[in-house]
Amino acid sequence: MFVFEGLSSGAMSKIEKLLPIEQPNSDKITILKNKDVLFQERKYLEYDVRIRMIKLFNPLTETILDPNIYLRSKLAENIYQTIIDLHQLRTGSNIIETRDFDSFPSAENLIQMERKYGDSLNNMDIYCVKSKKRSKRMR
């Protein structure tokens, strides 16, 4: 899942040109965008314009089905809400719906969720290439 934010006349217009919608939304790919839907505040300024990559131990579709996330004694409310928000973003049908339901988790809550459910990124996650195996030195 990718979430991009920026000025509609700046970076967002460039992204729109680079990532045109070539097919209708499907189970494999969903693009929620509408140039007429604007937000009053930036949500992810804490990331300092860097792409924040978060990898979960389990896919979001599995995490949302884990009964433990619904037990308040096992999971903090803000982390629970972040998981629900991400699920709503993932299953949302349009950007207006996700905006109206405030389905965009805060940067702080994403970081806390990553600490609890996050996994280490590998070269494939970051660069889309497999890691080279190190050769053992002969002694």
C-alpha cells in the first residue's frame, strides 16, 4: 500500500502524470485519487518528505482477523485504530469515503503499530532485488 500526499499543483500533479489510471480498480490494484478532493492539513510531515516503508510480520488481511487485536487488554486503542484505518484504506472504494471516515492513521500511530507488528525490511523490500549471498573465504 502506498499513500502519497502533497500539494495538488506540485508533487501530486507529477505523480498523477507518472501513475495514470490505466484500468478500473480491482482486487489486485486500487487507486484512490480525485484531484477535486483536497485536505486541509498534511498528515505525514513527521516523515520529512521521505518514503516511509513499513513491513508487517503478517499481511494486513491476516492481522485484521487476529482476535487479539480486539482485546483492549492486549492492544492499545491507538494501535487498534491504526490497523482498522489501514484496513479501511485498503478496502475503500473511493477517496471521498476514506476522507470522510478519516481513514488515514497518524504518523505517530503508524510508528507505534510498526514497533508492535513490524518486520525487518530486506533488500527485496527496499530495492526489489535479491540479496547477494556472501561467499565464504577460504583460509
